[in-house]
Amino acid sequence: MTAGADARFMALALSLGRRGMGRVWPNPAVGCVIVQGDRIVGRGWTADGGRPHAEVCALAQSGTAARGATAYVTLEPCSHHGQTPPCAEALIAAKVARVVVACGDPDLRVSGRGISMLRAAGITVETGVLEAQARTDHAGFLLRITHGRPMLTLKLAASLDGRIATATGESQWITGPLARRAVHMMRARHDAVLIGGGTARADDPSLTARGLGIDRQPVRIVASRRLDLPEDGQLARTARDIPLWLCHGAEAAGRVPDWQARGAVCIECAVEGRQLDMADVLAQLGARGLTRVFCEGGGGLAASLLQGGLVDDLVMFSAGLAIGAEGTPSLAALGLDRLAEAPRFQLADLEQVGADVLTRWIAQR
């Protein structure tokens, strides 16, 4: 197989893996393609809830045609017995001749062992094909394994002068319908949607991905130190139907039983000053298996995440209107004295979405 063919089939495996984003945590969203000669005989991606794994799905589709074939996998096949047998063993049992892996798995139960198991069985293994793309796709899983926290995407939507509401609090709608639809698609591709308590009180949001025909909603998370949230709002009313996690400080202990009775999961987190320690919040979310979190503000929460160096991707929708200095800024104060202290991001993408402009930025660390 040529290098060009390897890249082409791995690109397909990556595109398949992305179908599982937001649906497979705590597992990674892996894609797998099995090729016999130049013919695709099996395709698979991690199923909802994290199993079966991509390799198992692709092998089931290929059947006996996998014998002597090449398998393209976006992450090193697992080598340990968990809730399912190792995928490396499944590839060996299917008698594939060659496995092409995009990137390794840093999980100590796997790291290098899956590849070693395949090679010990006489299978040729190639690594590093489209590795950069694979690491981007698996960033949330990799961060959870190596740093104990999920990847965090911060979404901001503001006027040309960086305002999210007028002086009277009017904010619906600054961006247009196509931008709002794009946000719903982003929610669906993440494990969870995160907001602060101020946003929950001001907007009474549902935080669901709507208009897409999906049957699996992201976890809704509210960071509220005191748990002083509307008890008759949309989040409270739907907590038994759609997961609702509430991150709070110790001082909110008296409110916890009421929220638990409504169906919410309450997570006590460390407090730093008068705010929740967002590094601890993300560590607690990572410990519960989340790999990709989509934060929709407000300004105080966004500023805390930026100050803590916890924002990995920043998605910015800019609308073609000006509100003025009396409006509400998209970010609370960051307490910066020098430009050198400002969080820096590198432009990754720019596109027009209806009447608005979408830019995507990656953190520079």
C-alpha cells in the first residue's frame, strides 16, 4: 500500500471516528477501516456509550474478508481486558496482515502494548499516519488520560465591539439563526455543555442540542458556588430526563438534597476566593469520564477559565452590530497589567455563517 493510499484510508477512518464525538465518553471516538487490496470491506466507529469499539464494528462488517487485509485505526488498539476483550486480540483472531495506527494511546493499560501484541503475532504495524489530525480529534481523551481533565472549548458570541447584551440586559438575538444552529451542532459534538450560575439565572436555558434529530443529549453542567439556581427553571424541570450536573462549593451543602431530589448530580468542588476553582471543577469532570466540554459562559466563568489556562479551543461568533461601552462585555475582568500576561490563541479557522463570522482559535502554550 502506498503512503498516499494509507493517508486516504486513514482520513476516512478519522471522519468515521468523528461520528462518535459527544456520544462515546469516557471512551475515545475511534474510527476503523479495513481494506482488502484497494477495496474497503469493513468500516466502524466507537458505538454510543463507548462500546463496541471501532475495530470490533469494522471486523463484524468485514467478516472473513478481513483475513490478509489492512486495518486503519485512529488510535492504538486496546490490549487490556475491560468491559470488552482487547481489540488487538480481535484483529489477531481475524488474521489481518497489517495494521496502520494514527497515534498511540497514553493509557498505561495500553501504551505500546497493543502495538507490541500485534507485532508479536506477526502483523505488520505502521504508526504515525495522519498523527496530527488524530491527536486533534482525540484531544479530549488524551487530555483526560495525561492531565486528568477534559478538553474545554469556550464559545463566545458578541457584537463587533465585544458585547453580549445591551445595558438593559437584552441579548436575544445578537447572532443570526445559522450561527445558533452551528452552536447546537457544537453542543452535540461535546460530552457536556457548561455554564455559570449567572447565565442559568438570567437566561433560563435548556442547554440541549435542538433541531438536529439527535437522540443523545450532552450532559448539562452549571458551575454555581452557592447553588442559588432557579428551582422552577428549565434545567430543574428536566433534570430527570436529561443529565444535569451541578458543581458547587461546600457552603451549598444545605441545597444539595433538594437538587438531588429533582434528579441532579451534585459535585462539591474546591473554592478559590469567592469563586469555584475551575481547575478542580474540570478535574472532577474528568474523573467522571468526560472528555469534551463546551462552555457557553457567561463572562465571569469565561474569564476564570482563561485566567487558569484551561481553555483549549476558543470559538468566536462575531455579529455585525455595535452595542457600545454601556453594554455587557463578553469577558469579565482578567486583571492583566501587561500584554505578556494575556492568554494567546492561534487562528485555526475562519468562515462566514449566515450574517456572522465564525473564528476558531487554539490555545498557545
